[in-house]
Amino acid sequence: MISARYPAAVLLAALAISAAVGAADAQRFRSGFTQTTLVELYTSEGCSSCPPADRWLSSLVTREGLWRDFIPVAFHVDYWDELGWRDPFASRANSQRQSQHADAEGSSTVYTPGFVVNGREWRGWYAGERTVTGRRLPAGVLELAVQDQQVDVSFEPVTQSGPLQVEVVLLGFGLQSKVTAGENQGRSLRHDFIVLARSSASMVATGGTMTASVRRPRTAMLPTRQAMVAWVSRPGSAAPLQAAGGWLNQQTPGSGAAPHRPAGGEESRLISPRGVGTCVCPPAYRRRRRLQCRNRRNR
């Protein structure tokens, strides 16, 4: 029985012990000093050109250097949902992030499958490249402490470059869909590195270290294998400065591309030197993108 004479002291001691235990139980991920390559795939279950790219991304699960040298993430976009199949992993926020990358490149067009490596468009996959190197420049150390309700993030940049923001994402693995409509009708699709949930926050400077406490991203989906990843960037920019992450709960894991044939003129086609096609966003979405770009130029 707790004495009524010292309720405040006992409560403070209990809270301190609880916080200490929580910090001790936190799962930690730490980057190296040089930049970890962030490989972003923009994909959709509604695009028949995407499954080969999805399979290639899945092959990186067992690739040497995962989490240490490179981190793949798959953003499912929603602009194909209007063509018959609603991608269960897609979101408008993912489409907006891809548009943000396109804006930075001065392009009014987005397409799937689309790759972005360290904030820059990468078309090497269409040329038959299957190894992403990226320029691993000195960036600073990024560390995550994943707790039950939040993720504590610290970043020691090489140089102080003004305000920064951090984005934390939950990745799911081994997720499957049986597609019953659209371009992939009748196919069973399997995915890894899917972005299932996202949280972000502005970072605060404490001496030479930038810190933030971010709400832990969660989802109703419960894949058997999950990973937590974070990256830091400048406000208003989608280009990462540094990234870090890894398997949650110490989980460890144990293709050629076919050309895309547009269906009924609903989308146009881009051809790479090796003849691999891409699905350019539908006409209505392209019109919105062109209008957005025109408005920005007129500001």
C-alpha cells in the first residue's frame, strides 16, 4: 500500500522508472556518416507496367547493404484508381510526393513505375540497371529510437543548413492482393517495402544536433514483417539529406520487365532505350498537373 504522506514523490519516481524502462526498450536504428541512398518507387496495382518493378524492389530484401547502404520504399499512387481498380495501398499523399519530385525536376508529368534516388529521377531501371549506387556524400549521422507511442529522432548534420523536417514511415512486407479489375485483372500481386503509414515533424536545433519526437506511424494492416524508416529534408523539399531504418522486432528475411500496352487510349506511353514501357498518369490527372504548374509559374 502506498503511503498517503508521499503521493507526489512516489508518482514522480514511478514516472521516471517508466520513462527509463521505455527508453531502454526502444529499438534503435543509426545511419552511417555518409548518405544512405533512399530509393523511392512510385507504383500502382492499376498499372500493368508496375509488377516487374515491384518484383525487382522485392529482390532487394535480401540484397547486401540493405538499411546500411540503401533503403527502398514503395509509394503507391492513387491516380490510377479511376481506371477500374482501387489500389488498397494507394494514397493522395503519395501522389503529391511524386508530384513534388516532378516539380523539383521542372516536369509537369508523373508516371509509373517511377524511380527517385536521393531526390532525383532515376531511369536506370529502364536501361537494364539493377544496382542503385547513388552519390554517398558526407551527410551526418541520423538515429531513431522507436518506442511504443513515438519515435525520437536525432540528426547531427555535417554542416548546419537551417531548419529541417523529418518524416517517419512504417513499411510492410509480404502483402498480397488479388486484382479483380483494371489492367492487372486476374493477377495476384505481392509487395514489399510498402509505405503503410507516415508521420512528420519539424526538427529543433540543440547545439549541433537536430532533434524531434514524432508520433509513431501505425496502420490497421498487420503484415508479418515490418520496418521503420526515417529521413530528414529541408522544409518544402522531398529530397532526403540522410536516411536510416531497419527491421522492427529484429525481423530478418530469409525479373525482367514486360512492355506496357495502353488500354483503350486511356494513357500515353514512354519508351526507354530497351523498349520497357511506363504508364503516364491518366489525362484528367495530367490536366490538373499542368494547371498546377502553370499557376506556380504565374505567381
